[in-house]
Amino acid sequence: MTDTHIPPDDAVYESEQQAVRQAKRQELLDAGTSPYPVGVPLTHSIAQVRTDHGQLAAGEKSGVQVGVAGRVVHLRATGKLIFAALQDGQGNPLQAMVSFGDVGEESFGQFAHLVDLGDHLFVSGEVITSQRGELSVWVSSWAIAAKALRPLPNLHHELNEETRVRQRYLDLIVREQARKNVLTRASAMRSLRDTFASHGYIEVETPMLQTMHGGASARPFVTHSNAFDTELFLRIAPELFLKRAVVGGIERVFEINRNFRNEGADSTHSPEFSMLEAYQAYGDYNQMADLTQELVQNAAMDVAGSHVVTWADGTEYDLGGQWDRIGLYESLSETSGITVTPDTPETELQAWATKLGIEVKVPTHGKLVEELWEHFVKPGLSRPTFVMDYPVDTSPLVRDHRTTAGVVEKWDLYVRGFELATGYSELVDPVIQRQRFVEQAAQGAKGDVEAMRVDDEFLRALEHGMPPTGGMGMGIDRLLMALTGLGIRETILFPLVK
């Protein structure tokens, strides 16, 4: 079947190439040689050869014999000498030079006939540099380690975005930025864990399949368990289980997990994404803001060697210094020129939103305030900024503000103009938490598909006593967006696509 994402001319070429390569595979089998051997006698990696012999002068011989393997990304023949460029998984190159005089007529002819771009190739021989100074292996023997039945894309043209996302394996082979993204993510994850370890946090795992979805305002994916004959939900957040851990005495706890939200997908949202959540007994939202800033700045330092990161387009972005903290209501009032407080009637907010063309499906005071804030204030945020103190009705798991009525102790962190993280002084009073759940259930009855349900099992845990606690959550994919300047489909290795 022709791949509908390949242009017609390329599709014809690929079909022809497949037929040729299938025939070569069969030739290998007929000759008693496996096109997919169980292994090859490696002695060195390409990276090791480059480290050990990278200083050889042009035309110099090392006297060292190696056995290496890599993917063939370039082939060139000049009479009785064939040059094959090999590449390892991190993009390190090494040239293989196959000489008619050294390997003999039969082996030379087989190499010229059987080896194609994209094949994994094993070569053994002496490490040298060519007359042009290219680090090389002067081949004494060779073997195909894995025969590629499809050709590589044209290495002189960039892959389009659809191909990069749908066939990420090709993206990783041909594009340095794609490989760099994987390494950047791995470095950031190590950094996060190191920072938590330095503060005495314990990493745990919580269920991805849940009988009651909660911990965030989001629409869940629903599935069915045949074993238990019951409806289950894919996790939208680990919050309610991590809080159970705090109740049980794990006073500093975090989890890096996969979450699933049955919502729209765009440049900052994916239905499946990675989330970090952490909780600290006897902490509050101010301490969690400090921790979050440290987590992000340490990740920048470990990834880029500086708090000033350079994005893929060359733009520099400064994550250093002390980040601003602004009030939600105060910044909305200042930017819009209209005073908005927790006491502003919902009818006034609705009229204002209608005038601006802002639609809220199930309007409440808090939802309207947040939509208006996004309209007026969010576009002007460039530096990392903590937006503090949110409406009660949009934050059912958060403690009431200690001094200001009508708001809760919650912040959202905006970096690069998008929400990167959120933090709370957690609501630990089981009586008030039950009331909040009931209010959420009422919103659900009015048609709010993101509203939470009354979670009696979580309430039972709270009734055993949860200490004062601060919590935070941060999207891992969005952290990578902040560090690299890329969209979410580039920071997720294999994003969900239609």
C-alpha cells in the first residue's frame, strides 16, 4: 500500500527501491548469509573511535584495528575505492573505505552491489585518516548488520512536519535537532530528579487506571475493565493519590507520570502528556513557587550550561534571576483599566465578556475572570511570571487565602507566554473539601464536562488528617518547550496524531 504522506514521485521511487532491496535480501539468504544477523563482532563504538583517534593528521595511520557498525548515510565510488559514511544513533560520523586491492574482487563487488543507503553496516579494519583528513576505517572485512528495505529520505532536503511527527524514526536518523531534543529531555529529567533528591523528596508511582477521575478540571478518557466489569478512567492527574501518600506519612513526595485528557490538541496541548507533581508537608504555595523556580533553573543549567537558553531558532530566553509574582485580580484591573475584585458580580463579568466576544460554556465568576485575564494580561507576559491568588470556584482543591476573602492560595507560572506549572497551598480540611466537591458536581449537572465528582475514598483519607501541605504540578513537555523554543509535538518523541 502506498503511504499517503509520500508525494507521488517519491512513492514511485520508494516502491521501486523496495523491490530492488527485497531482491538483495533474497540474494543474501540464497548465499547462506543472514541479512539480519543476531550480532556482529564489535570492538568499539563510532564515538569511541572518534574520541581515541580524532587527532590523527591527514593521511596518518593509527596501527589500531577496530570493529564498528553504523547506518550508511552516504555512498560514493571512485574506480576501485568505495567510500561509505556511517552514522551512529547520536549522529557521530565515521567513514569506511573499501579498497578493491585489499578486500579482493569478490568482496568489493558484493559491497558495491548489496550495500544501500540506510543499511546498518559492520566494518573491521585499521583506523586511519584519508588524504582529505577524514577519520576512517580502512576496511579489511565487512557485513550487513541489518538490510534496509526502504530508502532513506533525501538527506539534502528537510523533512516536512507531518513526516517528522508520523515517522519520528526517520526524523531521528536524518535531523540533528531531533536527536538533540531526545538528549535534552533526558538531561532535564535527570536534573529534576536530582533537585528533588537534594530536598529529600521520595519518588513514587500512582495508578493510571482509576475508578474516579480527579485532581484537575479536565475531561477524561473512559474505558472498561473486563476483569472487574466496571467503568475506568485514564488518569487526568495523580494529585489525589499523592495526597494519600502525604496522609500516610510520606511528607515529601513526587511523581513524573503520564496523564490523559480528552480535550483539544494544539501547539501547547496534547491528549497524552508527561506531568510532574510534588507535595511537601508543612509547606505552602510560596515555598512551592521557590522550588519550581529552582527546578526550572537547574534544568536550564544542566541542559544549556546557563540560565539563558538558546531556542532552536537562535532566540535567547532568560530564565535567570528572581521571577515576578503578580496578582490575578490586580493585574487584570491594571491592564484592562476596569477594577475587578472577588466581589465583582457575575452579571457584570458576563456582560463584559460578551462585549469582547469571549464565550464561556458554563459561566461562573471565576471562569469569567480567568478568561478575561487571558484576554487582557496573558499576551503581555514574556518573562517567567507567577500569577497569584485565583478565584475559589475554579480551584476546588486549594486552601482559602489566609488574608483575602474570595480567593485561594494558588499560582500559575507563565513562561514563554504559556502556562508551565501551577502550585497550591493544599486544601486539607475534609469538610470544606466535601463542600467543594458537591459544588463541582452541581456544575457537572449543568453540563460542565470538566467538573470533578465527589470522591468519597479521597475524603476518607483526608478525614484521617493531612498536615498543612504545599503542592505543585508542571508539564514536562512544556518544560522542554521553554528550554528549546519548540512546539509540543517536537518535544514529545512520539506524539498522538490522527
